[in-house]
Amino acid sequence: MESINYLDWSLLVLHKLDSTYESSKKIDDLLENFNTLFVDNSTDFKRIFDSNKALSGIVLDLDEDAEEIVKFVRETNPKIPIFILTEEDSSKLSLQILKLVNIVMNVFEDSTSFLSGQLELEVEKYMSSIKPIFFGKLMDYTHKFKYPWHTPGHAGGLMFMTNPIGKMMLDFYGENTLRSDLSISVPELGSLLDDEGPVKDAESNSARVFSADKTYYILNGTSSVNQVIWKGRVTKDNLAFVDRNCHKSLNYGMVITEAIPMYMIPRRNSLGIIGPVKLEEFTKEYIDKIIQNNPKLTEEQKKQKIKMSALTNSTYDGLCYNVNKIKEALNNNVENLHFDEAWYAYAKFHPIYKNHYAMTESDNFIEHPPIFASHSTHKLLGAFSQASMLHVKDGTKDKVDFVVFDEAYLMYGSTSPQYSMIASLDVSTAMMDFCGDKLMDETILNAIHFRKRIAKLNKEYASFNEWFFSLWQPEKVLYNGTLIDFEDVPDKYLLEHQESWTLDSDNNWHGFNDIEKNYVMLDPIKLTLKCPGLNVNGKYDEIGIPATILSNYIIDRGVVNEKTDTYSLLFLHSIGTTVTKQEALIKVLMNFKKDFDNNTPLKDIFPDLVSSYPEKYYTKGLKDHCLDMHNYIKESKLLELMDKAFQVIPKQELTPAEASREVFRGNIEHLPLKDCMNRTAGVIVVPYPPGIPVLMGGERIDEASKSILNFLLAREEFERVFPGYFSDIHGIEAFNDEDGVRRFHTMVIKN
Ligand SMILES: *Cc1c(COP(=O)(O)O)cnc(C)c1O
């Protein structure tokens, strides 16, 4: 297999047809040693430049278009060499352009072989300048064709050649994947755990690019990042202040550190969308109050400061906090601040997110404790699954002792890290460093186009008195002093004005009535699609489409969403989303509408569902089915029950760590949920949707927290009424009891 060679990539040459035979001949000689792509007009040039990233350089005639082309190239590629060919005097070129090009050459004056050599040097320089630190070294090493007498045992893929099944794997993944699967026995590549060599350099580079003081690569996902942060900073009986809207890995963080948690309660709107925690909850008064009112704490413990405060940023529906406001409100009253930014690693790269991410620069030198950010680089940037980053910004006064913190890191690191994963973190960093702002510009702009498309379609259908889907987004935006329809605001304005996306109680499209000024913004690239059925003011519509039905429909037709709530679905508009992909989504939504309006027989739409439960669904059409479920949700008050369930924080009988100890001692019972009154939960219970814990291990199910039980039992009943719509609830197992009835079961601590 060949190494990546600058000669494999092509020079893109814009050469007009009207040039003389003589000059064309010279150019052919000049470029003889290169792969080339010739175009004769600037439109084709731009099209190819945009779509082909395997370009090693640009060659242009000096003519009236040259300036424009040079600027166009430099917008997205600051480094690719640009060569200008001229037959006469180059005084036509402005100083500004001269600064942007590499070589201006006259093919009639110098020898073509000399010029060709210069081109080669520049191209080589470029190709090595864009090689990321670690990935570059990994490629170089792989191309040294050394015999591996070390782990991994497949030895660069040799093992797979001994066996037909292995051969299948080798053919599928290709030799490079296997030959670059190395181990720490290769000293040239450094070491992840010892923090040395190219791995260390790559991590330092990521720290610079993501504005952190220190960055760690973590190869077991943000689930581990979160635990490393907690393990490194929190210990037994420390007080923690945690977003209830947290990922389950934070619950495990509390278990392993034996911290005593207290919770922030995120708001919810009447669509069931999780909103931001109130800013007030970050003030000293509020925090003092929850500490003083916590019956679990001894007088000594009540004198402690909060050791760790953890918040999910952005929320699962794309609400991002103004981090500087939070720092200001906290006023250094907690010892560590942790932002779980699993879905949000790109924020640094576009000004629309200014101040709304953990590693942001502080306004006015606000004092702050050490700040930690968790990034699932694999979720919305380009890393392989499980490859994540942990970023630290040191406190203004309180400094992290990294020798101590490393101990926590080492506890979670494998001694056999996967080198391709490290490379993918390095590559993701380099990609964003190279032109992250431009990538984000395009991504946000495309998301804005999509948002406008849906808004327009919705209005077009409405003009025929027909329903359509909509997006959870501002209906009107303040533009030049007046509120105008979202779809009429110029793209560029929406792209450049954060305030277009900031939630405000005066322009309440979002359903959070008491939102603080300049506190929270909607991320333009997180698309929450609303189905008819329920409005932000909490009123049910006549017709309703439960999101779970729509989600099954689109998944069967090749469009997969990220998350499904009761009447809304989340789609991620990530980097690289194409118009074709957008159109496929719009088409499937329109098809759904057609099938709904025609009440197409359910057996044609969900054949598997109908054949599994014919007595329930055989005679139904899609519309009947949606309305049955919609009316059931309405009448059973499922959403109201959910709302009430999330308003209570149950009594903490045991801390998560104490509960976990009981679980592993086997001091537990598995009970049907209906029999769990006045019992203590053994493990965390998280219903999806909305993916927020209703119960943490150690919390008490009693009269005061009965609404949680009521909600879960209502979900159980829902699944009996609509067989086939079985939900995923972490901490709950559903199966048929001896009487043949399907019930939810959970683990509680023995009395
Ligand atoms: C996905 C997620 C995690 C866990 O990240 P992995 O990389 O999948 O381990 C942590 N926190 C939040 C908020 C998440 O959404």
C-alpha cells in the first residue's frame, strides 16, 4: 500500500482556452510530474475546489479573475500553495493578493524544469504542514514497514491472513487500519499514560485549539471523562451540586466518589422540553439554603463549601448557557465547576456561541474556580466512537495539582490504548484549527436554510388550512428594530447575531415564561421538530401525532433521528450535513403527512407491528392510530403526570454510594413497581424520553414522591394499551408476571 504522497493529490489548474499553443505547451511541460485537474472557467474551478479536498496546489493564469479566485481559495484554505502564471509583467497584482499567493512565475523566462522543482518543494511543504501531529507520525511509522514482534497479536494484520474469517476482516478494514493498530511498545509515537512524545504534543495542541490550559485524551467516552473529573477532585462526604438533567455517568461519578449530592432542578415547558436551571440557583443565598435545609448533613458538613458543581451544557434540546453569567452568580462559591458538553465540542469555533461554552474567556476578570469540560469529540466532531476529551481551565486563584489529578486519569486509562482513536482526536483538532470557523459557518447556515424551509412549508400548508410539522425556534426575530417572521430575516443576520437565538420572556416562542435576560440561547444546529398535538402554551390540538409513531415511520424509511419525546423529535444538523440529506428528511415528513391524511392502512405502514398485534391494530389506519394514541395521552394525563414526577426530588434515604454498596452486597429485592411504595430505590431510574433521572439510587419512594411512581405506572399502562411501543427505561425491567400481565420491575433495598 502506497504512502499518502503529494503526487497522489492533484494540482487544480485554471487555464483559459484562448492562450497560445506556445504557452499551453510550456504549462504542460511544467506540470508533467503532477496529477492535474484542468478547468477553463472560474465557475468550474469553484465547484471543483469546493468538492475536491485532495488538492495539492492551485495554478492560475494571471488575468482579470485571478484576484477573486485567490480570495475565494484563501477563505477556506489558508495554506494551499497558489501559483500564478504570467507571460508578461505582474504589476496587475495588488499587494494584498501578492501576500496571499506563493509564487508568481513567468513560464517563458525561467526553465520549466527549474520552476517545476519549485512547485514540487512548495507542494511538499504544504502536504507536510497539514499533517496532524500524532496522525502524521502514525502514518509515517506505518509506512516504515517494520516487523512487529509486539502486541497487538494480529501483528499488523498478519494473523488475519491465516484464516478465511480473518481474511474477511482484513479485506473489510484494509491493511492500513491494521498496520496502524500499534501498542505502546513503539517509542516513536509517545505514550498516552506517561504523557510523552507525539501524544503529549497532540494533547497540548488540542488544549491550545480548544482554549484549555490542559487537555487529556480519554478513550472510553465522556462516560469516563466525567468520572475522571469527579474522581480527581471529589472524595467521600464532599458536597456536590448537580444538574438533575445529567447523564447517568455522573450518577456513577457520585457512586465512586461517595459524594453527597444536592440537585439543581431544570425547568420544563409544557411540551416536555427540558429547559435551563434558574440562574438564581447558582447564587450563594440559594446554595446556602439547600445546604442548611439538607437533613442528611451534619453540622460540620454544613460548614463545607460545595466541592463540585456540574451542569449539562447544552441541554439535550440544544439550550446553551451563558457561562460567564453562571461564573458571576457563583462568585467563586464552589470549588470546582464542571460543564458536561458532550454534544457541544464545536462551540469554540463560531462567534454565535460567544460566552456560551465552558472554556470561554471570562469577562471583566471574573474570579472562578478550576473549570472542567467534557467533550464527546466523537459525537459532533470527527473522532471515532468513544474518543473524548477532558479540558481544564485552571482557577483564577485555586490551581489544580495535575500530578494528583493524573492519578484519577490513570485509574481509567487502559495500558493498551487504541492508536487510531488517539489519531482521530488529533485529526478532529487539526480540522477545526485549520478552518473550523468556516466549517461552522456553513453548518449553521445550512441549518438556517432548513429551518426556513420548514417554516415556509408550514405556512404554505396553513394557507390551505392544512397541518404540517414545525420547528421549535423563534417565530419572529427582532431585525432593524421590528419583529419580523423568522423566514424573512436575512441568513447572514441570523448567522451573525447571537441575540436572534437568545431566549427572552418578551418573545416567548419557547414556553419558558420566566427566562432570565441574556442567559440562554438555542443552538441553531439542534433541530427540535414539533408534531401537531400540543402547543407551547400547554393546550392540546384536535389532531395529534405522537412523536414515537413518526419516529418509527421515518426510521423504517431510512431517516434516523437522535431522540424522540412525546410530541417532538430531535435532529442534529452536524458538520457535513448535505442538502440531499435535508431533502430526504423533508420528503419523508411530507410522505408521512400524505399517509396520515389518507389514513393509509397501518398494515401497509408498520407490517411487523400489525402482524405482531393484529387484534389491536389490523383494522386501523395511520390517522386512527395517531389519534388513538393522542387521545390516550390526553385522557390519561400522561404528560401532566410526567411533569409532576420531575418536579419532586425525593428524600435521600441513602447517598448514591451507600445505595450502590447495598446493591453489591445483594441486600436488594426485585419487585414489581406497583409494590414499591415506601421502599428505597437501589439504582438510578431514567425514562427515555426525556432521559432525565426520576430516581437516583438511595432515594425514597413515599407519599411525598408518589408522583414518580404514578408516572412510571402510567407509562406501564400505556405500554399495555399500545403493545409494541415499549420504552427504554434505565433501571426498569419489563416482563410478564405469573398472571400473564406485563409489568415494570425495579430493584429496591431490602427493608
Ligand atoms: C453522551 C453523553 C455522555 C457520555 O458520553 P460517551 O462519550 O457516550 O461516553 C455524557 N454526558 C452527556 C450529556 C451525554 O449526552
